Amino acid sequence: MHSRTSLTLVTLVTAAVVPLTALVPGAGAAARPTCAGVRATIVGTAGADVLRGTTRRDVIVGLGGNDRILGRGGADIVCGGAGADVIVSGTTGGARLYGDAGNDRITANGGADKVSGGLGSDEVRGATGGAGGQQLRGGDGNDRILTGTARAAVVWGDLGGDRVVADSAGATVYGGAGHDFLTARAGGVAIVGGDGDDELTGADVPGRADGGPGDDLIVLGKGDDVKVHGGPGSDRLLGGAGNDRLDGDDGIDECHGGPGTDTCHGGAPGGPENSPDDPDVCAADVEVKISCHSEALPPRWTLTLEGTSNYSNGTNYTSEVSWVVSVDVEQYVRQDGVTWFFTAPTGVTGSWTGFGQNGECTIAGSGDFADGDLGVTLSLDEVSHKYTFEWGGLVLREPGRISCPWGDSDYQLSTRAADRVAYEEWNPADLTVPLKGGRTVRPDGPDSATVVSYSYVLAPTPEQAP
């Protein structure tokens, strides 16, 4: 080939190759960052940047540094990257905000925004008002999350000791693992502690509270809280005002009802009946106790009766005997949750006085009671919380005297005193409270000539009271 022709060909080939190599990135060139798998439209630097989105959907990546990232609208996707970033979404809604590593501050202003704080102790704030439905996640670290007032937020504290305040009505809050502090200030909020020793505070408008595994403290507000569970662990449940139902679940739990008619179920390890062996504590302000610790029934109770027996026969004969008598009853047998007590061999004390008129004669007398002068049967039902007692056979050992114009002689006054009190209420959780009552009875029927009026007190004997 001619030398000039050869030179011309080399020049043409070289000119064609140079533009082609400029269109292909070198092997060391970095790919454009992505956020949640989506290619970024706005990218920061390794330093502290201020990045502002547009009114359309943006994908913003802060990279390193303590960045300030402001979304202006659209369903933005924002990744703060490493550093203590400040991320604020627009109000359009549907944004996805990721704090990534670092102690970030994230504010979700739009409805249905989704937030994840990522690694670090982050502060996450939800929207005020608006459509609601936000999802706020703290990520690993000791996070602080405030839902705002947009309705029905869903919150996850995730791993770490998180503090969550729910002002979102109908919100659901999951504390996750760690010692969390969860507070409901709006109505209908469900707070779930998760693993760890958590502290849950309910609102005055009840929702749901569940401590989850761990030794939890649950403090409820006003209202009828009926969906309260301590979860596994040794929990402390404080009912507050209202008619509450508190379930301790597994573990050694403690219930306090507060004002209102409250129910506490201690749960395992005890059975459904209250017993001295059950370690769960239901305080005195809990009206209905299930599976709770109870003091063992004392082996001896005392019945004290005070009354009068009025007898009449026609218009000429009347008498009245006033009496006070106490008798001890001893535990005899227990069957199907009912404990039976019968009159003790000893322990009857008391006295009586009587007077009357029979034509021209007057009647008077007095005396003391001794063992065998009164019979009593007492039954205490620990399942139905009812008691029944039957008494009778009140004997006046000493006769009175009848004085007539023609002379005096011994005269036996009659009490005809007996009765049965059945299925009255009692509280087995507080045996120190006496069982009291009073009745007027006609032992011989409605047309009886004898009328007995009496009052009674039933209580454990002082040396046996718990």
C-alpha cells in the first residue's frame, strides 16, 4: 500500500474510536445512589447538606453528614444516610422517610406517611390532624415517638427503651423489645409492651393494654377498662376509676381496682379459685377476685346475738325477755368450696333479763348463759361469696319468779328464739369485716303469739383473725 494511503486510513480509524470510548463509564465510576431501591433524584454529599425537594415526587439521599432534608410535596422517598439528620415531609401524604444510622429527627406531616428511624436514638413525630393512617417505626435504639393527632397511627418502637406518646385516636402502639414507656392520651388506643419490663399508661377513654412478656406496670385512666392483660411476668395493674377487668396472666401479679366495681383475674400459677397458696395479690379495692391469694379461713368464728322475745296469750298474759349471747363455732368440714362450722364444745357466754304480767301477778328474772345453751350451724361459700347460719335452742337455765297476791314461786320464762339466715353476701378477701344484720321473726307462724327481734354479728375470733 502507498504510504500516504496508509496514513489516511489510520487517521480515520482513530477518529472513530475516540467518541465511542467517552460514552462508556470507566470501571471505577460510582453508580447513582438509591433509596428503598429507587434511583435518587437529589443526592447530598459526605458533609452536612440542606436538601430541598420539589412539589413533585422526589427521591432524596443525604449520604454522610448531619443533613437537613425538606420534602415539599409528593410521595417523596427520603434516606438520611449516616449522621444525625433532620427530615421533614410535605403535607401531601404517602412519603417514605428513612433516618438510617444516627440520632435522627423525623417529622411526618402527610397522611399515610411511613417512617423508619433506623439505627440510633431517634425522635419521630407524626402529623397533626389530616387523613391519618401513618406508620411510625423507631428502629433500633432508645427512640422517642409522638404520634400527633392524625387518626389511627400504627407505631413500632422496635429494639431499645422507647418512649411513645399516642395522641392519635384509635392508634396501635407496639413497644417491641426493651424497657418501654407507652402512654395513650387519645381514646381507643391499643398499647402493647412487648418483651421487657414496660410501663403502660392508659387514657381516660379506654382502649386496650397488654404488657407482654416481662414485669410490667400498667396504669389506667378513668372509664371501664375491660381489655387489660399483664402478659407473662410479674405485673402490677392499677385500674383507676371505672368498672375495670384486669387480667394478670402468667406470673405473680398484683391488681388494684381503684374506684368502681372491678374484677381481677390473677391467672397462673394459681387455679380459678382464690386460695392461700395462690401468690397473685388482688387488693381490697378489687370487688371480684378470681385466682387470687386469699387468707385461709380461720378455724373458729364467733356469733353474737342480741334481741328480745315478746310473748302474749290473750290480753292478760305478756312477757318480754331481752338477751345477749355469744357462741363460738369451729370448722368441721369443707366440701365443694363450702366450709361448715358447728357449735364449739365451749365458748357460750351472755346474759338475759325478763319481766311480764299475768293478771294480778308480775313476773321477773335474770340469768347467765353457759355452754350448751345455744346451737349454731354456719356455712361459708368461697365460690358464690354467700354465707348461711342457723341458730336455735336458746335455753334460760335459771327460772324467774312470779309474784302474786297469794304468794311467790319459780316461773320459767320462754324465749322461743330461733332463726335461719340464708345466702347473704360476704367478702372472703377481707375476713376482718364482720357480717352483720337484723330480723324480726315469728317462730310459730304469722299468727304466732311470740315475736323475736334480734341483730347479729359474725366475725373470726380475735385470736384467729388474719
